[in-house]
Amino acid sequence: MPAPEQLNSIINKQLPWQEELYKHFHRHPELGLKEFETSQRIESELVRLGCEIHRFGGTGIVGILRQDLGPVVLARADMDALPVREDTGLEYSSEVDGVMHACGHDMHVTTLLGAVKFFAENRQYWKGTYIALFQPAEETAAGAQAMIADGLVESLPRPEVALAQHVMPGEAGMIGTKPGPILSAGDCLRITIYGRGAHGSMPHNSVDPVVLAASIVLKLQTIVSRETQPGHFAVLTVGALNAGSTANIIPDRAQLLLNIRTYEPEIRQRMVESIRRVVRGECEAAGSPKDADFEFYDQFPLTSNDQTVNTRVTEAFENHFGTDQVYLTDPATASEDFSRIPDAFGIPYVYWTVGCTDAQQYRDASQRGTVSTEIPANHSPFFAPVINPTLATGTGAQVIAALAYLGSDLPE
């Protein structure tokens, strides 16, 4: 493995190329499964770097570098944008109205391409196989599964480990790692409840689904507050309640959209069972003429780091960046579909975070206790990672994590 100063020197020489790439991706965001130009630009860079190219799931793309026998490492970056109108004022702001890289996936793509460039041009530091996977449609939980369904696992060498990272609000240059759950499982649930419509002046002829829906919303709040053991994490949000279209008509149905977040599979299962019980019970009490419909969509698996892999990669980070730049992060309540890929291969993985906020700005906001109001979070129209040191740190993290395996058997 190269000494920290050697690796930093190599990455610093790449940064002008990477910064240009980053601004290009930021200016030209594309929504999930429509990342046609993004995918094409990634492919052109991978071809230029001598990669073997594979495509899966439409816009998903994989570049492979091989040399000698040795470990196989898979590193993944997501590449889709969000339906958000950018309001950052950056000179490289989105040129697509109503679409923005508001979650940092443009940074993920650029840092992974930077890692590919390192491994392509510095082969003396590693042996084995490096797989760079660029995944579409993370935001809708569709991209990883689309690549798997298109033969990803059957077509690639089986990796020993999978790696991924995400930029988050926090001091730029800082890296957060954690064994076990680091991102929550997430489930969206569409519930349709049925009543009996009537004229607004004749409520006695109806089974009012609006009143029923209101009762259900209130009762659902007790699943976390009264059924979940204190100290265990669970979130249940009713994000939408839709019923009717005018004031003097009682509709015949209502629809609720729920979001569930958990770290423990047992709690998730109990919450789902409790939701069904509450909805069915309230419907029966109201005299609903038809059973409710339950439809799950946009489901994200739990992201839970393998302890052994997390320890190995964290130690590699500390050796390179220093212990003052690597910290134990708290689990986030956001969700991801990355883990579907290593789970499909049956391999362990590690997922870490990279701070992307101007360090002084973040420290000042922390001292004032105003981080949540002053620092734009992912998915905000104001979300704008500082390019450096975020780009250098993210690229270095990808390289160091992979070298913890690809460079482990080389002589010092």
C-alpha cells in the first residue's frame, strides 16, 4: 500500500479532471432509470481507463480491472438525481428544470471514477480484481434490484467484499464508520380504506371514510409510542391522506400513504402486523363494507455493516487519514438499496459516510446548536457539497478501502 503522502500526491494530480467531471454530472442530472447521458459519460471514462464493460438494468454500468490472482472487490456508486428544483446559486447548477443532484450521487460517481483511475494507472500497488459498479435508481429502491434481475450476479466474478459510501452533512474531510446498522430499513405502504358515499347533508346514509381515516391516523401513532419498547428505534409517518373532492359529498374511499423506518427486522415485522391490525379493527368498528387494501412499494433493506469488514476498513482509514479524521458515526434514519447487491452475492459489506459541509461553517452551526436549520441536508434544494476536500477525501476513502483487500498480500 502506498504511503499516505504518495497516495495523496497521486489523488491531488487527478483532482482537476475529477472536478470537471463532478461539475458536468451536477449540471446534467437525470432521474432514476433514465440516467442515459450519465451512464454514457461514465462508460466513456471507463473505456478510456481500460476497463472491461458490462451493462445491467438498462442504465446500470460496471467497469472491471483485473491483474493477477488475488481478492475481488466490488465498489458501488449510485448515480440518479431527484425531482428537486435547485436553489444553490452555484455557477455549475443544474441545467435541467426541476431535477437536481440533491443527494450527492454526482459526488459518489466522481469519487468512484477517481478510484478507477488510481487502480488503472498505479497497478504496482495492488493485485486481484476491482469492480466499479455504477447503480441507477437508488432513490426509488429500483436500481439495485434491476441490475440483479438482469444477471449481475451470474455475470461477474464473485467479490470477497462490497464497499459503498455516502456524502452527508458534516465537516468536509471527516469519515464516519460504524459496525452493524448504519442506515434504517424503509418501507412505503399504500392503504386504501372503503366507506359508503353519500350526500354531505345526509351523513346517516354513509360510512364516512374521512372520519375513519382520521381515526386510523390517530390510532397508528400508538404503535411507536405504546407498542415499541423504549430504547428501540422505530418511525411511523403518515405522509398523505387523500379522500374526496368537494365539500358536500362524502366519498366512498380514502387512501393513506405510510412510511416505516426500523433497524431491527423483528420490530419491522411487528409494526407491519400492528398496522394491519389497527386498520382492520378501525374499519370493522366503522362498519366498512369492504376490507382495506395494503400495498407495499419503494422498500429499502436494512444497511448493516459486517463487523469484521468494518473493523478492517476503519483501521485502514485511520492509518491513512489519522484517527482524528475518522469517527464512530451514529446510525442514520435514511435508507438505501445498496445492500441488495452484496446480499445477492452472499458477501459481507461496509458502508461509510463522508462529510461534505464547509468545516468552519459546520463547527459554527454546531456551537450555536443550529445545524438542523442552517446546514442544508440531503434532498434539500440548497444541498451543495463543498468540492474540496470532499472530492479528495471521498476518492481516497474508496481507494484505501479497496486496498485494504487488494493490497493486503503485497510486500511492504
